[in-house]
Amino acid sequence: MFLMFALGAIVIVAGFAFDHGDFARAVLAREGRPLPPSEPPAFRLGAFLAASTLLFSSFIGFDSIAQAGGEARNPGRNLPLATGLAVATAGTFYLLFTAAVYHAVPWSYVAEQARLRDVTAPGLLGYLLPAGWTVAIVGGAAVALTNDLPAMLLAVSRLLFAWAEDGIFPPSVARVHPRWQTPHVALLLSGLVASVGVLGSHLAGDFFLGVDILVTSMLVNFIVICLSVLALPRRNPELARRVTVVPARTAQVVLASLGALLLLLFLGVHVVKDLTGPARAWYFRSTPVWLAVMAAGSVLFLRAQWRLRQRGVDVDVAFGALPRE
């Protein structure tokens, strides 16, 4: 984590050390073409909402913190505190990082290049920095991605393990390794599915296809979380009484309602942008792909639920209790 922040800080320091004039001279020296002067863009609400929606991909993992809630000391205090610290730290770092890049690189150049190819901070600042510093920035990005993998595998594999324990997935998915005491089948299955998603985005020639699918999933996930806060006292009164974060019911309703409405707005903007943008075929749009996966998952869930009912299992009681640790 410290290495990730240290290498990312190179972008922040370098970005604020150079300005648009330095960048224009660097492009002229390397490519022999002058950059036209750029004016501040006019504010457009649609573009602002679309960018705000895409930012949800930067906050992946916060919904996974609860996966380890049963193993945290004083989770009622420490999990909200950890979430708040993480949001504040990551948000501040992202703002400084972005401000530094646009301090050095004109926004018009970034927009122009983004229409032609995927743009990155190392690629943009490579005009201004020696090759060694650019390699260090790329290394920081690699460290950041590697840093994410254990946490994401932890969260996703636990979901698969819980679904297998509940009878939704085959029991073999919940198998625990006899020596290492880890859910090795769930871990391998999670990594395999993730690899297929990465490969699919690569074959589609669009990295942001995977990002857009991720954003759609996160928005729907957070909407369901807000709705569950509203429905929890009716669906599971015992669990609702154990809530220690914002225990006042009125505050819960207000926050959950506002959150659901804002997230629905973001989801609507995201879907419209996806369906109206250029695409070579329907399967290069994130919304139809996400709907197809959700439809397949729903069929799998309903089939498993029907089989549980056939065996005499009270699914409301089974799903209403927290899984054992």
C-alpha cells in the first residue's frame, strides 16, 4: 500500500511541477506539431453526471468490507471507521492525482487522444518525464492492481462459498482444503471467471467494456443495499435491531432513500450513455451483456430455490439467518 501511494505520488509531484506550456513544447519537440490553445470547457450537466457515474469504478471493494465483518474486532465501530478512512484517503489521492495530470496536460489533448486510444497517466506524462520515471509510474499501477487482487478474491470467493452452503451452488464449491483450510474451489472458480471477463474485454478491443459492466453491477448492488436498509425491519426484525451504525430509524430511512434515488439517477445516465453510444454490435454494449449474465444467474437461483423447496427447506428461514463464520 505504501509503495502504491509513493509511486503514485510521482504523478502528483510531476503534474504540479509542469504546466500546459511545458507540455506543448514537449509535444512540439517530439512530434513536430504545435498544440492549439485550449479554453476551459463549458459546464454540461449530462457530461458531469456521466463522469460521476464512471467514478464508481474507482470505489470497487467498499461493499466487500462487510465480508470480513465477523472476523473484525468491534465491527460496529471499526468497519464504518475503516470505510470512512478509506473513502477519505482514496478520494483525496484521486483528486490530487487527477488535478496534477490536468495541471500538466491540456484537457483538450486528453479528450482528443481518448477518442483514438486508451489514455494513461504514464503515457501523457511520458512527454515530460525521463523514461525511468515513466516506468516507475507504470510500476505503481501494477502494484495497485496486484494490491487489489487478494481483497477481491477474498470477497468473491466468500460469496461463492456462502451460495454453496445455502444450496444455490453445488456443494463442492464450499469444499475446504484439508491442509490449508481455505475454500480452494471457490477461489479457483472466482479467478477463472474473472480471467474470462478480462479476456473477453481484450478480445472486444475495449477495456472500458469491462469497466462499464463493473459500474453497472456496482450501481445495482448499492441500490439493493439501500433498499435492504428500508426493508430490513420487516424482513428480518432481529437483524435490524442489531444495527449499530446510524441506529435511528428515521435517519436510516432518509439516508437509504436519498442514496437509492441518487444511485437510480446515476444508473439511468449510465444506461442511456451506453445504449446511445457507438458500438459495432449489441454484445459490445455493457448493458445487454450485464442483463444476459443476470438472467442466467436468476435462472440458476430460481432453479436451486425450487429444488430446496422440493426437499422441504424453508428458504425464508434459511436465507434470513446470517451464515455461520
